[in-house]
Amino acid sequence: MNKVLSEIYPSEKRISLRFKIPGATVSYRKEGWLFKRKSFNEEFLPLLDLSRGGLKFSSQKRIKPGTKLYLQLSIPGERSPLILLGQVRWSARSKGGNYPYEAGVQFYVYGQKKSQNYPGNLVKIISLEQKFSGQELDLTVPPDEYDVESS
């Protein structure tokens, strides 16, 4: 890709910093319109990276883009898992390893309504970002990638 096109169409679409948490895992279940499953579709999958607006994880199964997910993130050293709702934005074959697929999930809006993520989860993700990214945060940058609904 030439320089002009790479400036117009950057390969990195996220504004928020992606960071890795060693040993963190993801469990998910697909959310349907008519009924809700009680068990997870897959459990304790490797979390590849996390940001304020989404995550990437490895999977044994291909998950179709557009699929709504209930996610449980287990983070070493944390007492309770993070529970988040999101939608699969992409799914692809893995480049190797023990898991044949990878999926990228965009989190739903943070807010107090039924289909929104608890705003305290955003605070927790920012805390994890500070801990695991090794970078100072610039909190003056507008949060374009994630939405927090104002009351």
C-alpha cells in the first residue's frame, strides 16, 4: 500500500490502546433472540488482546460476524471475572497454535440500560490498561472507539 493510501486507510482501526494480559481467558455464550443458554459455548479460551472498545481471542470454533456474545473475562489476580456484552466483528483462521480460529469482538455501549455494559467495567478496563500496557495514559483524548451513554 502506498503512503497516501495508508494515511487514508490505516490498517489499525482502533483508537484505544490494545494490550495483553498474560494468562487471561475468555468464556462466551451466544445470545439468541428467543432464549438464553445457561452454559458457555466455549470456556477458558486465550485472550489475545483487550482494549476499551473490544477484544480478540482464540477459539476452537468459527464464530460468524454479527453474532451477539455474553463474555466472561477471567484475569489472573482478580477476584471476580469481568462480564461484558458484545458483537463479533470478524472471525478468521488462526496463524498457528492450538486454536484454529480467532475472533474480534466490539463491546456494546457502556450504560445502565438492559443491553449495555456496566460502566464500572470500563473503569476496570482502564485500570488493567494502566497496569499491563506499561504506558502512561492520555485521558484527554476523546473516547471515539467506545460509547458511554449519558443519563
